[in-house]
Amino acid sequence: MLAYIARRLLLIIPTLLGIMVINFAVIQFAPGGPVEQVIAQVTGTAADVTARVSGNTGGEAGPAAGAAAAAAGSVTSKYRGAQGLDPDFIRKLEKQFGFDRPAHERFLLMLGNYVRFDFGDSYFKGRPVVELIVEKLPVSISLGLWTTLLVYAISIPLGIAKAVRDGSRFDVWTSAVLAVGYAIPAFLFAVLLVVLFAGGSFVQWFPLRGLVSDNWGALPWPEKIADYLWHMVLPVTAMVIGGFAGLTMLTKNSFLDEINKLYVLTARAKGLSERRVLYGHVFRNAMLIVIAGFPGAFISILFTSSLLIEVIFSLDGLGLLGFEAALKRDYPIMFGALFIFTLLGLIVGLISDLTYVAVDPRIDFESRKA
């Protein structure tokens, strides 16, 4: 097992490198980079933007602003919308964002920094990327952890009940509910919950913004917990409704597959009770794929499923941070988050394999040479 773990850890390096190379290459051909983003703003708010480019924070425009404001005549440029701007201003923008170097040099420099876990500063927020990610992490972890726990707490018992009652009226009407939950995305449920319970058109029982109230710091700790849970009800409910259907059907199908095997018939023939057969023999084998998938499910919900939920409920988490970075072409945040999330995903993949072994020691990855 130690050799298998070592091989998997070594495979993380080329896999991570390949993902970063592909994404970096794709970004080079994507229009609307950070330089073009600033140029687009310069056309309407030259003084404000160029002051930021020149590094001034006291409200003075600085030399870059003067150059932009004094720009005259048409200039041939590789950037869309740059015609008419002073070439010196464009060069200052390129130098600030690092685009005065060839692409391969920028990539190698980025990798060198990432090896030291130095992800640089955000282009437009002016803060370290790691600091921004750590600041947003509690919101996304709250959504991901509560959603994953509730999805498993609902899906496993429901899936077992459906398997035991396969073909019954209970199985039929719960399948109809699951079909609705599977077909309608979580963000539509979120909108419905806002309309019904957050002051949309009916009642306002739950807050619409933030993870906690504005006066949360002044509350005693029991009220802090209650306030936090009060704010989490609607977003977590929306994500659970949109996510439990698939896991429920997986649980049901896993149990049905095991129930029909010969060892179950043998256990019943020996006179064991149905409960003993179900939970003493079937459960462990049927739950292998379900339980072992928990780490991956948590990572998936944490980094992908919460984006629109965060936007709808004004939760300032990783999903919203990444969405804003993509819109603004804030490459340090985009690539820093990609590196961290990919690394976590690869590590979680290894943890999932080890979870399989913990659930069923008969599994031996060592013999797979993977």
C-alpha cells in the first residue's frame, strides 16, 4: 500500500503540470485580458484607472494618467480598443501585469512561484491571492460541509428504504420526487425559496444576505450559533434538494445489486432475520461506493456547486471569488485557485481510494500497479 501511495503522489506532479499548461495556453488565446480590461475602463474613467496602474492611492492620477489623458492620434496596437492611447501607457500596463515578457517565461516564473506556494497579488483587488482564498474559505466550507452531510444523511436511508420496497407505491412516489429534484437545478430551488421565505412575495422568515448578521460579533455564543444556522437554512436547503437525488438512486441500485446475490440467499436460508441480513451482510458491500465517494462529493460541492447559490444569497465565498476573477481576467486568482483546487482534487482522489480499503480491506490497489 505504501508503494501505491508513493506512485499516486508522484503522479500528482505531471498531472498538475499538464492541467496548468493546458489552461495557461487556452488563456493566452482568450480575448479580454487584464490589459484590455483596463483599456476598456480608461475610455470612460482614465484618471481613476491610470492612477491605480501607476500605483498611487492618494487620489493623484500620476504620470500614467497624464499620458492616457494626453493621448492623441491613432496608434496601432495588438490590444482591442487601444487605438488612440499613448504607447507608453500601454507599455506601463504590460509591465505591471507582466505581459512585457514572452508567454513561456511568464509560465515558468508562475510555476516557480507556485512551488513555493506564492500565488502573487490580485490584479484588481491589490491583495495576496492566498489571503483572499483563506478569507472566502469559511463560507464555501460551510455550504459544502453542511450540504454533503445532509445529502448523505437523507440519501442513504432513503435509498435503502427504496431498495427494500422496490416496486412498491413508496418506491414509485419517491422516485417521482427524485426525478423533480434531479431535473431542476439547485439555483432554481434557491430562487423559489427566496420568493417564498425571504421576502420575495410571501413571508420573510429567513435572511437573504450574508453568512451571519451585522451584529453577530456582539451576540453571546448561543445566539451566534443560532444566527449562523438561521442564515444557512435557505442556501443549504437549495443545494440539498438539488443534490440528493443522484446519491439516493446510487444507494438504491447498490443495495438491489447486493440483495440479489447468492450470499444473501444463503444468509436468509440459514434463518437470519431480514434486519441482520440487510445490515450485517448487505450494508457493508453496498455502501462501499457510496461511502468511499464522500471526499470527492465534498470537494465537488465545495468548489463547483455553490457558485450560483453564493450569488443568489450574497454569500462571499470561493465560487463568487472565482466568478468575479474570470469576468475581470484576474489571472493570479484564476490560476492560483486552479492550482489549489486541482491539487486538492488529486489528493482527495487518493484519499477516496484509501477510503475504499478502509471500508473493505479485501480491496488491494497494490496489485493494480497504478
